[in-house]
Amino acid sequence: MSSRLRYTIKQNGSLLKKRIRFLIRRFLSPTRDKMIVFEALHGKRYAGNVKAIYEQMLADDNYSDFRFVWAFSDVEAHAFLRENPRTAVIQKGGKKYYRHYATARFWVNDVSVPDFFKPGKHQIYIETWHGTPLKRLGCDILTNSDPRQSAARMHRRYRTKGKKITYFLSPSPYYTEKLTSAFQLDKYHNEKAMTETGYPRNDALIRCTDEDIYRLREKFGIPEGKKTILYTPTWRDSQFSSDSGFEYKEALNLEHFMEALGDEFILLFRAHHQVGLSDIIKESGSVIDVTSEDDVNDLYLVSDLMITDYSSTLYDYANLKRPMVFYMYDLEQYKEEIRGFYMDINELPGPIVKTEEALVSAVKKQFEDFIYDEKYEAFNQKFNPYEDGHSAERVLEQCITLEPHKKTWKEHMIRAVKRSLNWVRLASMFLRYNIKGILRKHGIGLNLNYRRLLAYKNKYKGKRCFLIGNGPSLRPEDLQLLMEEYTFGTNMIYKIFSQTDWRPSFHCVSDSIYANELGEELYHNVKSPLFTIEKTYNLMEKIPKNTIYVHCVPSERYKVRGNIMSYCMVKATVLSLAAEIAFFMGFSEIYLLGVDCTNPHSSNGHFTKNYSSKEIANADLSRIMRRMKREDASHQEVGQHIIDRSMEVYEKLGKYAKKHGVKMYNATRGGNLELFERVDFDELTRNKEDAQK
């Protein structure tokens, strides 16, 4: 069996499995009109047209309520995108990858979506492709040079890709003609998909300033006064290994080439993404491998001249009107045996050379004699006629301005089924946990966790305790006065430990985000008994000593359960969990301190400015916006939503306490919580000291 046949069988089997998986997910997922999925170069980079469209949407208030999803192979390398609370970064190929593609109204891609993805009736697929083609593409390739697949199979795949596309962005009439042919859009009456907007990624080249270029040269460490050359060789279909994929076979001895040019030159080497993203060549003092850089635009801007072969980078670089040299050492082979060309290569705006010696001479001559002549101008008029710095704006106007789709019967049915299943799930939890609670109350079915929990029942009957919030009014000197009191700390209270000898008697954490993001910190800083909910407990990779969990029923209809041996209903604030634990322990007086009920996402939302990281804050914002069904909500609106929900919880806690003879007071300095009788903290602690004397 040939390697090509083995590859085809393997690919077809994998494709069928993934297609079924996606179709099931799409059937079960109603379309979200204001969600858009972005993916560039198979999830390898944050770059190109896809990046430009995303950043234009961020800057446009018309899309302030959209939710953005980026798919990457290396999620951690692109985690910085999460700094925008409306942007999610997901793993390419993971569960969320299927779910978001199935759900999002808009897809934006630049190398075509995976073959197993097919947009639904209301989904809009915007294909930007990744460059104007010099070499033949798709259905126009007549050779069998690709070792992975036959030309016939390749043609079928390109036709299938073309039928999926709603909008195909074009930078020129030439591009429209060639890509229509490559994907055979006209054969399936989809040629109207071609949308001549210009290339959004080139807006940055048109708008760049001298200050931008200076900043980028500093970023790449390019010495002042050095003449900078960018080398961007493309990949070859024939250079493929079944073990490592496409390979870069050095056709230019970079060390010798730079020696021949002299010390005044520096070279930036940029390999095609098909051959890898790093460690392609050996660097030297005058050669820098910049393949790992996401955005090639930055490399265009810092270079004085570009060397390439058949790469589409030549069309984008032409917008800068700078010199180019074309190193086509395998011109005859490439033309006759590998790909072939769409255009007459004599139209290229620079010399074509085939040897290293000729390349050295051509580069030196271009630096000495280059002028932007009529030939170069004609090239740009043909291949870049729409590049005016506003292409991304045109894409938004023409492709992402559709009205919300009309919900289908299927979507209404699925939503109704999901709501019903959720009610069934909640009812099941209520029943199961209540039965368990009754049995545990009589000592039946107790595991180690619940035996430890039961040991706290009424253990502190008749005593008083303090529930410590993390609001801006919290002072380390106040905590110092509580050294002999029973206290409940919450969440990241340990960030104040360096300022006081006080440590809480008990610690409470209920948020799953904290469990995911702060597992190590909780493990190393929480030494007192930790109370949490079962979901958060299960998410902790390292569980602090003396941790006890309770069942929790997630519901917006909050109620004080009063028997945590069954379950509790944590809502809005972790202090609801702390209060229920305090009730269970039998405390008869409960004082709130540092409970300001102010916006936790404002600059003074907590007792310290570095209380929460950007990742945690943005994850929390995204979650709240989803709950509000307001993805355009401001920080102030989110904060008010939190405050309103917290007030509802405190009101119900107060009613429960009053009904069961527990006195609750607010000892917080200031703040907005007026549901409990106010007490002066200084007088309260002074009275305690006087009583002890």
C-alpha cells in the first residue's frame, strides 16, 4: 500500500468521525447571532486578515455586544487575548472548538475551516484566504506533486470548501478571477461570494508611521544604521516527510550570503508556517530567525528590502513600495512539475535570479539604484487596487451587518428541551440531597467528609463570630483586634496576612474560577479549616488540609437551606456560604466586617489593588455578562448587578437569622449594606477588652 493511499484512508476515517461529532453538536446548538469564531493559519498564529477584522470589531461600538472566540493550537501563548472580557481563547480540536463553531453565527478563517465543519443554514462563513496567489492553487493545479493526495482528491476538497463559503474577501479583480477558478465557485453558482474589499491586514501597512517602525526595530533588536533584509521562502509540495510533514531544505547558504553582502546588512528569516514555527535555521550575528513571530506585518515594516520566491508575501510587501528580489533557484521545476503560475512572472516588480552570486549582486544593486517606477506602480494597480487603509471597515459593513436570524422550530424545541432537562436535573438534585441529608442527620451514610462536618454542628452554640469580607474598608489593624475571636475569612484574604498576625479560624471558598486559577495559592496559604462546595472541591488539583465540602444546588432562586448536611444554595457572595456554616455551628451573634457591598470590578473594589489578577477578573466578568445576557455591559453595570444580587442574599440571610434567634450586625466601616443593625467596630472591640479585664 502506497504512503499516499495510507494517508488518504487515515484522513477519511478521521474525517468521518469528526464530521458526525460536529453535526450532532450543531443540531443540539442554537445559533448565537452575536458570537464570532476566529482562526488564523490552522490556529497557529494571531495574525493576518483575521486579526485585523477582530481588532476592527473591538474598536467599533456597533459590535460592543459581540462575543469573540479565538482558536489556537497553543492556547497559553495567546492567553493575553483574554484581557478583553468578551474574548475567549480555546484549544483547537477540543470540545469547545466543536461547540463554538457549531454555535457561532460568524466564522472568520484564512486557510479554510476543517473539512468536517459545515456551516448551518444561518451561519456566515467569511474566508479571507492567506494571500494573493502567484502559484497555481486548488482545482487549477494540474500536477500530482503533493505526496499526501492525488490531484483529483485535492480538486474535490477545494470544491467542497468553496461551496461552504458565504463571503470570500478579495483584494483585486485578478484575485477574484483566480480564486473563483481555484475553488470552482462559478461551477456551483457561488461566484457572488467574492467580495472585493481589499485585504484588512494591509491596513496596518498603509497607516504605519515612522514611530511605529522605530518601535518595531527596537523590539527585534535591529542595530541602528543596519540595512535590513527580510527573506520569506515558501514551501514546496514535493518536500514532504510522512514523519515530520513539510520540510525546509536550505537553498541559500545564509552564512555565505551575509558574508558576501558585508557587515552593514542584517537578515530576518521567515519560514512558511507549513514547515514549522521555530528552530528552522541556525541563527548568527547577522541572521535572525523570526519565524515564531505571529504577525508578518511587523517584519515587513522593519525591513528595507525583501527576498522571496513564489510566496504571496510579495503582494502585501508591494504596498510599502520598497525593493524586492525574487530568488527562484528552481524556477523551471516549480513551473513545470510542482505548481505552475497564474501570472507572467516578468510582471514582478524586481529582478529574478537563480544563483547565490546573482542574488548578492541583485540585492546590492537594489539598495543602490531602486526607484518606485511605472512597472512597480502598474503591479500595485493590478494586484492591490483597494488598499487604502480601510479594508477592515468595508468587511464589517458588507459581511457582518446582518439582522438576527429567525429562530427555527428546531432551535425553539432544543431550548425548551434544555430548560426542561435543567429543571429535571435540579429536581433530581433537590430530592437526592434531601434524602441524603435526612440519613446523615441520623448518622447513616456518612463518609469521612460528612463525619468531619457533623462534628461542627452546634459546636460554638451561644458564641459570637465575625464574617470577614474583602471590601476596601478592611484594615489589617482591625483584624489584629480579632486575634481572640472566631472569624471566617474568604477567598483571597491571605493577601493581607503580611500586614497582620491575625489568621481566620475558618476559611470559605465557593467560586470555581478561584479553584482553577488559585489552586496553588490556596494550597500554600490556607491553613485553617477550609469550607467549600463540592464542585469547587473537585476542581482543586491540590486540596488544602482540613478541607470540607458541602453539596450545592445552583439556582437563581436563592433560599437559606439551614441544613448543610443536605445542601446549600450559594449565590452572589461567598459570605452566603460562610453565614450558613456559622448558623450550622450554632453561633448566636454574627458580625460582618469589610462587607462594603461595592463594585468588586472598580479600582477600589477590594482591600488591595492587586487583589485579583486580570485573568480572574475577566473570567468573572465574562461569566456575569452571560448570566445578564448583556455581553455589552459596562463594568459599572456588572458591578451594580453583583450588588443587587448580594443585597437579595443578605436580606434572606437576615430574615433567616431573625427567625432562628441569631443576631446579625454590620460592623463594616461605611459601605452600602444597611440591611443589618450597624455597630461601631471600635466600641465593639473595646467592650470586649473591658469585659476581659
